[in-house]
Amino acid sequence: MGTVTDYLAGMDDEARRAALEHVVEVARALVPDAEEGTSYGMPALLHRGKPLVAAVATKQHLSLYPFSGAVVEAVAPDLAGFSLSRGTIRFDADRPIPDAVLRQVVELRRREIDARA
């Protein structure tokens, strides 16, 4: 996988690509200085050189990785019915992460990175 832009451009399924592009657009709007890179082998947005979020497609679903179990735990009450794990929020193009929750994920992760800087 390459950069976020390259990864998204290489996706064939337009609905899934649009759902992931939306995640990236929200993150970039909230953290305009975010840079493209990779983390854990995934295309990711980086803030201060640290992974902010990654949004990728798997065979079964789309995934948002905020690289923080604490962030997922913080938003879990607002994601009833979504599949969650310690560091992953799974969603589909026809059932995206609500924008308010998505913004909260990005803001919480940005604050974590800023607190450690």
C-alpha cells in the first residue's frame, strides 16, 4: 500500500471508496497539517509524525483505525450496532460512522498525539 491518496485511487468499488474518502476528508478538515504516510503497513494520516487515523477496506467491511484503544473505548457508547475491537471501528458504505462520532475520534486522537509531543 502506498499513500492514502494512492490507496483510495486504486479502489474499484466506488461506494466503498467514497465512504473511506469521507473519513479522510473529515480528518483533514480537523487536522489540516496531517500528512500522508503509512503505519502498521496501512496508508494513514500522520500528525506530528505519529499515526492519526487509517481508513481501509477489507473483504467483509471498511475499517477505521485511530491507533488507540482509549479512543475506541471513548466513542463505543455512541456506536451501538457497530463491530468494534480494541483499536478498530468496522463499518460499511451503506452504514458509515456518524459524522459526530468520526469527528470525535479524530479530535481525541489528535489530542493524544499533542499531549505526548
